[in-house]
Amino acid sequence: MQKRWRQLSTSNYERRHMHELIKVTYNNDRPLVSARELHEFVGAGADYRHWFPRMCEYGFTEGSDFNVVKNDRVQNEGGRMVSRTVDDAIMSLDMAKEICMLQRNEKGKLARQYFLQLEKDWNSPEKVMARALQIADRRIHKLEEQAAADRPKVLFADAVSTSKTSILIGEMAKLLKQNGVDVGQNRLFDWLRSKGYLIRRRGSDYNMPTQRAMELGLFEIKETSIAHSDGHTTVNKTPKVTGRGQQYFVSKLLGNQDGADYGK
């Protein structure tokens, strides 16, 4: 009787401290168990490198039931501590429970009882609600971080939306760069030509707004008369982005819609 009591006492102690011996981690709110830690706890007779492949033969599938990983750990070898990279596998809780049943020993039974209790706690209404609140909290923080990151761009877009003054394309590039769009004057000209806003055909109209861009009200053409020393006069044409055009292109480039490939 005394011997049996001592055995039960040991089992109770191990059950109370099992969470320290078999670590359960959580990935995307899914409980996971280290195959190597379970192997060490249940006291399997075979080495891990032979034991785990044999366990996998019972119908477990890599990618759904487990994933093979490599871990760095410090272990005692010949009285000295050395760092080694060891094979391991991260298992689902269901796989861990089935492996425990296959061990046919007291440690395997204890581990399975622990996993069953953990699963019961995990699916309790209180734990489900707690996880739902954590997920909601993470989403709120993510939205707040995104809003903080987008705030300068939103303010810039709002300021442009009220602009009544036309600006040069080079000035437009500077404004965009100051507000997080990594584009210079030459790259912006390239993008405007490739998207059909400026004429790409070489000639007197090169880099002038296309008919489509003018009809959309995106540009205006500033004409400057230049008097030369020989008495003749020429007219210099310069495209400028209208307030409407600034709003249009800011929406494209800051929103990464049509302008997603502007830098290519």
C-alpha cells in the first residue's frame, strides 16, 4: 500500500508540473507541441532519430499534422556543455495525443491526460472569448498603426485636393518624394509617358500632354514667347499639372493603384 501511494504521489506531482516538462506553443491560435520534448518526457527507448520516423508511419502527414524544424540547443556531452543543431518537429495537439497512446507507458498516459485537459480548457467559453478579444485587439492595433503611417499621405492628398495652382512636373515629383513616393522627375516623366498622359513619340510634341490627358483636365500648357537677337520670336511650350491633375496623380501614386509600377 505504501509503495502504491508513493507511485500515485509521484504521478500527481508530475501531472501538476507537466506544463513545465512539455511546452505547448501557439501559432495562429493553434496549440503545438515539440516532438523532441515529448520524446524526452515519455522516456521512449529508441533514439529520437529512429523514434519519430516510426511514429510518423502511423498515418501522420507532414504539412498538416507536423512540420520538421531544426533547433539550436546547448547539451551536455562528456561533461561539457556544447551547442548543437538538432532535428525536431512541431506537432499538432491531435498528433501528440495519438503518439502518447502509442507509448503504452505511464508517462505517455500522463502526457495524454494533460493534453486532453489543455484541449478542454482551450475550448472553454472563457478561453474562446479571451482569444476573440486578443484577435480584435491585434486588429485594432494594426489599423491604428496603418492609420498613423498613412496620415502624412492623407494630409498631403487633402492639401493637393484644394490646390488651384498649376505646377511643373518636376515640382510634382519633389512633392511626391517628400511624402513617401520614391520617384524623381525623370522617373515620373517615364511613368506619365508609359501610361499615356504624355506623348512618347519623339518630335516637337514630345512630353506634351496627350489629347486624353487634356480632356481630363490634368494638364495645361504654358506658352512663353522668346525674342531672339536676330529679331525672330519662338514660342516655348511647357506642360504644367493642374490642381485637378495633382489630385488625380496623387490618388494614383499614393494609392498604388494604376501607379504601382511607376518605378519600373
